Amino acid sequence: MIAGELKGKIDRVWDAFWSGGISNPLEVIEQITYLLFIRRLDDLQTRAEKKARITKTDVENPVFLPGQAHLRWSEFKNASPEVMHKTVADDVFPFLRRMGDGTTYSEHMKDARFTIPTPALLSKVVDMLDDIPMADRDTNGDLYEYLLSKIASAGVNGQFRTPRHIIELMVQMTAPKPSDEICDPACGTAGFLVAASEYVRATHADALLDSAQRKHFHASMFHGYDFDSTMLRIGSMNMLLHGIESPDIRYRDSLSEGSAGDANKYTLILANPPFAGSLDYESTAKDLQQIVKTKKTELLFLALFLKLLKPGGRAAVIVPDGVLFGSSKAHKDLRRILVDEQKLDAVVKLPSGVFRPYAGVSTAILFFTKTNSGGTDDVWFYDVRADGFSLDDKRNPVEVNDLPDVLSRWLSLAQPDSAERERARTDQSFLVPKADIVAQGYDLSLTRYKEIEYDEVEHRAPLEIIADIETLEDEIAKGLAELKAMLS
């Protein structure tokens, strides 16, 4: 986490943006992203010039040509606020829109807009960013993570930020390897890809010493798609500041025909796709409609994940609870495919407050492996009741946290004689044989299989009472969904 002094500077700049008339958090982060990119260009030029001096050769691939020195960060940062503002607005941003250095970052800068309204605000932001040691990957990453944490409202098309600790759980449970090709087809700020890269650095540091493996890590391991250009810029910068030199972050409506060329390409998918996103039915890929005939984006995204994964590839994806028990033909068909034709590994039920204040929707994490030949044996269920934070809009830290237990029990399942396999269905986690799931019409809701022992209320912990209330709410929601399907 960033130090208190730097955090205070960012908070003050954020307040300055707010008082200066820019109150949209995404716009604030976008403007800071542009400035970070401009500073990076200057750093690249400085590095190339230093190399040229040592080797006594010409500067390779110069970013700035003769006569463009005034566009460099190191030049305009020392100008008066008025001159700086005019230079950045009239010269630097047009330069950004024209340039192309072959990276995804420059591609996303083509429609860059400068909206910082006053010289004083620009000067304050530049001073703050100039104090940050950009050579320190951890500092850069933490800075940007702190900025992203300030996105406090949901976007359009069902977007909302996935909590960092939930992302880290999913990454740890899937354990990315240096040889993986990892994709998030609804990447947003690229939180899953960043966490996966940090996991690989931490657990396979030696692999990055190999030149071929290092090239794969920086240029072909991480893939993210989104159809929000602001998110693409922010996501690309997030990857850059976490030390990924050239990730594949591209504009794409993942559900359209444009993803056809990526079939059977990826070994790991980590995603929290839109639950209630708008859908252009006509442009939706026909092969996805063949898997599930539906307009529901959450179902189409699951069909897309199966299409994108290589055989043997695995996925960890967040879905709304309706996917687990929905009674429409599309819901049932997709669950049958996961259980019968692929390998469904686990269903981790999350408490309904996990995504507050963005949304109160109840969700679960599905873990599955693409086999095209079945393989589901026992499906592991875990009922997460607490994630280390209060389940209201404030999301304050609390002591109770099931997530470490989720990970340790999941990892223990790899042992053939694991005690986890003997857990009763009254426990917080348990295994359900495939035959039982088939007998229940492929219903994947935890409440369908969990057995509850009712004690006296006064002898029960508050979180257990809350869990039972949520169980009742799930049953009511499921009944209403089935009734709605019958009436339609």
C-alpha cells in the first residue's frame, strides 16, 4: 500500500479535480493516465539517449524529433502554470493523438482529450506525479490501485469494480503458470490480469530469467478486451505501471463475431463479465447463440469462455446467482453443458454484500475446466459468509474472513485422502457427486444441497443467522424466477 504522504498528495489532487469541476472518477483517472503516459514517453527517450551516448550511435526509435523538445515532460514541468497548460493542451495532446509507437498504449491514445480546466490544477497534478519514482514497479502499481479504488459508482453496461481480495482469491485458486495464456474478455481496469501477473512474479520468479519466457510474459501472456475506450486506456496503464511492457489490451465487443479468431486460444480465463449489459442481438456471434439461445449477457459470456478456452484450459468467473438456478431452457442447457460435457470443479457462493456499494446482487464464482469430453465427478461447494469486510455500503474491515479457509480447503482437495472429501453437507464446504446434481435438474444453487441444523437462535453466531436469511432470500428469488418463467 502507498505511504501516507503520497496518499495524502493524491487525495489533495483528487479534491482539486473535484473543486475544479471534474467530479467523474473515471475522468479524473483518465486525465492522470494521460499524464503518466506522457511522462513515460520522456523516460523512454531519456533511456534511448543515454544508450546512444554510451554506444556513440544515433538514438534508436526516438519518441521526440528535433524541434519537439517542448513536448517532453522534463521540459514543460518547469514552465509556468499558464505556459504549461497551453503547451499540454495545444501541442502535447495533439502529438499524443498522432503518435504510434506500436504498443497498445499509443493505440488507445488516439482519441485522447485534455479536460483539466485550469493551469493551477495541471501544475499541481504534474508536481505530484513528478515526485513518484517511476522506476519502482511496486510504487507505480500501488499508486494506480489507490486511484482505481476511488471509483465509487457503477458504470454503464453493468460495469462495476471487482474487489481486490476477491480477484486475488480467484487467482490463487487457479494458480497461473508462466506458460499460461490468460484472458479477461471483459477486462475493465485489468484487475484480474494485473493480479495474475503479480502471482506469476511471486511464485515463478526464476521463469522470468529465461529470455523466451520473459518475452512471453511481457508480450503474449495477458489478453484483455473491452468496448469502453476509457477502460481500455486505464487498463493498459494499470498493466504498464505493474511492469507489463506490451499486454494485448484491445477494443472489442466480446460477444460479437469479432472474437471468432480467438477460439481455442487461451489456457486460463479470469473474469467478472457484465450481468445486465445491453446486447446488440444482431451482432452477437452466431456460434454463441447455437450454444445458448438467449439475450442474457451472463449466459452468453459463459458460452464465450468455453469457446475461447483451449481443451484443458480452466476458468474462474463470477456469475449472478440466477445462473445457478434459472429455470429457462438457456440456463438449464448451459449448466448441463458445464456438468456433462465439460468439468465443473467448484461453486463458491459469495455473500450478497461483496459488491457494495456498487451493487447488492448475490453472486458466486464458478470454476470449470474445458474438456469437451465431460469429467465432472464431484463438485465442491463453499458457502462464504464473511470476506473480511462488513456487508453494508461502508465495507469496513472486520475480523471474520472465510477467504483464507476457502483457499486452504480448495488446495487440500488435490490430496486423494483429503479430509475435505468427508465433510458433511451441514458444513460450510462439501462435495456433491455429479449424479446428485443431474438428479436435481442441474441446479447449482448451494441451498439445493446444503443441510441446515437448526439450533436455538440464542446459541448461534450472528453470521450464521445472516447466512440462513440469505439462504431464504435465495429460495424466494428462485421461486419467483420459476414462477415468472411459467407465466411467460
